[in-house]
Amino acid sequence: MNTDLRTFRLVCSPKDVEVVEELLRAQGFEFRPEPFYSMARILEKEPFPLGESVAARFGRIYIQDRSSMLPPLMLAPEEGDVVLDMCAAPGSKTGLLARLVGRDGFVLASEPSSDRLALLRQNLRKVQAVNTATVHYESQKLPLPSSSWKTIQLDPPCSGWGTLNKNPKAMEVWKGEKTIPLVNLQRKLLGKAYELLAPGGRLVYSTCTTNVQENEEQTRFATEELGFEMFDLPRPEGFTIADPLLPNMDGVLRVDGSGGGQGFYLCGLRKPGDEEAQIPDTCNPPGKKVNLKKTEIPGSVDLSALPEGEIYEFKGKAMFLNKHALERLPKELRWQGFHIGKLNRDKFKPDPFARCLLPEKPDSSALVIEKPQDIANLLAGQSLPAPAKGKGPVGLYYKDMLLGFTGKKGTRFIWTDK
């Protein structure tokens, strides 16, 4: 298998799979399914950059290396679960976790870099991971209560030796003693993860390197020094799995990049015991709660489409605060909810990509597009005729699939992503 194969995943419900694939094929893309995840695809024909496709522009696909999809799939949270993603940017795995836990679940994503945090939030916006919140911390210093999480994903900074097809100098840049700071950071993060896990809680530790010091030796550190127990990870179909480089580690996955995708390492770790997660008594929501009765909201917006939670105003932005965040994030933690639009003098304007605010069935004012080229034309700046005068924003749909909100001026539909 070609190690340079491009892979992506569909970001939709099972009922919309056919429509998303139709949208891609209409623009000339060809692909085939992956065996390890029903939403993963291998790109076979790319007439122009996939990221510029209509499906990508509206976050209905996410370009992601096939190996990078494995950590959330191996962690395998159930619908409704609450997950901590300790090293989240750029958000590939966070977004997949958000899909796996579903509408009633929640993912808290932590990232120390300001630039990467902005990218994380941008990517979560595109895929409409409304069941997430983000924090700007070094995760080894997260002010979260001990034993407060049952499920954690830890994909820490690493030397990246498994990405040589994309980063050919990775092994030269990170070799010998240069990896010592990375190894030390990974151990601090593993120690923090052990502290934050409730007894019985599970963690998947992963890296995109082939370096044994950052992989099997860290697993040994986690079990012998921290007290974790290992649990076996299932072998994903379609991957070449190499033997571990240390004994007594039969349950880990050393993904051989020669089988397609990046070289990756994954191990499952469990904190001994069995207790409920500890939930703090207080929370300090960021911003001011919005009084929906006094707020002018476009008729095309369906707030009941959101999961359980509240809407707060923060510096002119309308932020959705998930119920789980409000219930379990301590007052010491500075965090941000999910951006759904803007507020100006009690007038709410939805974000153009906020399909989380659309009703499943379009109302009479919505723009329902049947031809993929019409969407491409709209994104390119061409207006489309409207059946009657009015003003936007109005719901935008491709057939019966939700896309977002588009503007309307008189008898023309117009697009803006601001």
C-alpha cells in the first residue's frame, strides 16, 4: 500500500453518508472505504485540492491521516461519555472524539500554544463539534480536581519519526539527547493523567513516532512507576502492526507506516480501582448568560437543536456552554465554550457554519440547493435567486443535509463566512 495515500473521514450522520459522497463525486473526487472505520475513506482521484471542495468547506469531511484516527477509535468512548483531550491541537482527534461521544457527550480540549489553540477552535468550528469546550493550559498544570475524569486521550508532543514521508528531517532534528525534553514532558503528562483519572478510568496514550524511548519505555514507566495497568487494544483491520520493541507488551499497537499512513504507537492504560469521577461543587462560566426572551433571534434558528446547555455572551460572541462543562469544570479553570454566533444589542446573528442551530427540515425561508455546482457558485461569490424578498440569515441545505446559514438581500441569496 502507498504510504502517501490521502485519507479523510466523513463528518455526518449515517443517513447523510450517501449525500456527502455524492457531493464529492459531483466535483470529480473518487475514493474507497477503509475497513477500520465506517466513516474513513482513501482518496483515489483529486482533481483539485480536497480541502477546497464544497464538502470540506462546510466541514462535512475532515482530511486526516488514517493512523491519526486510531487513538479516538481505540479509546472508544460510548455515546454520552465525557472525555478530556490533553494535547488537542490541531483538533483532528478532538473532532473525532466529539463524533463518538455524540450529542449527549462532551470533550474538553486543552492546548498550551495560542496559535495552535486558534487553529483548534477553527477546526472544531468547521466540523461543528458543539459538544466541546477549550482551555489554554499546559496540560501538566491543568487546575482540575484529582480523580475527576473517567476517559482521557493523551497524544503528547513527540519526535514525529513516524511522519518521515511528510517531515523527512524529523529524525535528524529529534535524535539522541534532543529527545530528552520530549520524554520528560511525556512523563509529566502521563503523571498528570494518572492524577486526573478516577479509579477504573481509561487512557489511550499515542505518538506519531517510532522511537522506543517515547513509546514502549513510556508504557513501562506508566505501569512500573505510576501504577497504571495495561489493557489490550484490538488490532484495527487494514493496518500492518509490528511487534513491540520491549517484552510483555502484547496489547500495544506499533503501527508500521509501510502499511499505509503514518507510523504510530498506541497503548491502553487503566487506573486500578473502580470509583465514580469526582465532580467539583462550583463552576465559573465565562461571560454573561443571555436572556433569550429579550434577544432577537432569526426565525431560521432552532435553538432546540442544541444539546443541553446555556448560551452566554462573551466579548460580543454568543457561546454555547455544554451542560457537562457547567456541571464539572471548577471555578479555578479558565475555559471557552463553543462559538455559535454574534450578539449586538440583543440581536443574535448565527455563525455561517452553525448547522447545529438548524432544524432537520428546512423552513419556508431556507435555501435548499439540489445541484452541487450551485453551492460552488455561491461560495465563489455568485448570488442565487430567491423566490421572494426578505433578509437573512436563512438556513442553507444541500438536499436534506444541513450546511449552515447564508445571507439574503432582497430577492438574492448571498454567501459570507464572516
